[in-house]
Amino acid sequence: MKYCLLLCCVLLGICACACTEDGTALYEIEFPSIPEAWRELLGEPRWQVEWISPQGAASLESCGNAPRLALIEEWTNPIIAYPFWPEQGVWSGMMKPAGALFPFDVEGSRIRLSWLGGVEALVYRELASASVHADKEARLPIYFNWPRFRELLSDLSLKEEVRNDPWLVDWKTVCLQIAQSGFDKRRIVSRKTEPLLIPLNAEACWIGSSPFALAFGQARGESLRLEVSSAIDTYVCAEGILRCTQGAWIWQSWNKAGDNPALPSRDYQLPDSHFP
């Protein structure tokens, strides 16, 4: 019943949009508010928006204001929006995206993006990639129960850490497993992590790449201790940008060399690893 009501609301929203001669409909994107800690440190972002064009091709647009997208009404379309701050060197892909699934997130002539929608849209794209060589057509993302998946992300059967921050999950691996053997919610767990001690000895307040993660402080004179996984992650403070993974890290300061001896202009540890 709940699913039927959702579909009715979606169809009513589609009818309210502006249709074009080629059978597509125009929708305006509405970005979510960024976390306050991000805004205080970096200001308002630009956005890199990614979606599937009416021709079936991957489309991309970098913008400051919300764009209008022409979408085919019959297609489920994952819309992903990466925030970025080029003046500070925080580029698209460093911070986790917002997103939406068309037509489930349609409200009239608008598509409302959210931070949880970023997880869902990326999972859709990863599942589409993983399902290219799947044996069963039913495992394609167009047949996936997306309203149920949305409910699952807040289900109490998941560990609290995953409910609080779904970006802790290795979604690429999860999607590969779905394509190979079907969906199993027991696979939705955090990546394995290990501690990494980084000798950046300065007082700082750090933000992570996930909009769900809380900012955290570092006391003066103490090295920075992080729990890192095999994925590359980004942390930002008022002094610069830190990118790290298991056994490797890169620090890039916003200050001129020598401004703060505790935070060098550039430092790194890259044993058997590299960063894009």
C-alpha cells in the first residue's frame, strides 16, 4: 500500500513538470544544505552534477546554481551532485555526494537532492556497472526495490555506525555481490579499518568527507590519529587538506611554506601506494 501511494505521488509530480517536444520533461534540481562545519570552513560550494541524458549517455555539468535537467519520464535516473571548492583545492570527488533517484524524489517540477540520496544514487550506478555481466536480468538496478532499500538504510537491523554514516560501507563490493548472488542485507557493514598515526602536530578542527560524520578536534602537540580503510579518504582543516588510506597519506597545506612549522607546506608517506 505504501509503495502504491509513493507511485501515485510520483506520477502526480511528473504531470506537473514542464514537458518538451521530444518526450522529455524539464526538472529543476534543488541542492541540500551542506553541513554547518563544512560551511564554516569552506563556504558555499560549487556542484558537479552527473546524470543520464535522454540519449542514454553519462552527462556532467559543473555549476553554482541549480541546473534544469531534461529527463525521460519512463527511466529511473540516478542524479549525483559532488560539492567542490576549487579555490581551496577541494575538488569534485573528494567529498561525498548528494543525490536523488528520479522519479522517486520528484516534487512537482523539482527534484530534491539529499545526502542520503547520494548514497542511493551511487549504489544505483555501482549496481548498473556490476550487473553488466550478471547472469540474471532481475539483478539489474531497474528491477531493484529502491523504496525498500531507502527504508533499510535506517533499519534497526543494521549496525548503528552504518545507520549513522552509510558511507562507511564498501558499496562497490556490495553491488558486485548483489550482481553475482542476489541481495543480502547482512553484507551492509562497515569497511575494516586500522589506526594511522600522522605527525601533524597542531591544534585544529577537522571535517571528513562524509556529510554524516561529525567534525573533530586535535589538541596542540598531539599527532593526528585516524581509523583508515583501503578506500582513499579526505580530511580538511583550516590549515590544509589531508588524504589518506591504509599505510599512506598526503598533506597539502594552504599556507606558504614555513608559516607554521608544525604543518609543512607538503608532506607525505606513500609506501607501495599512490593517490589519483
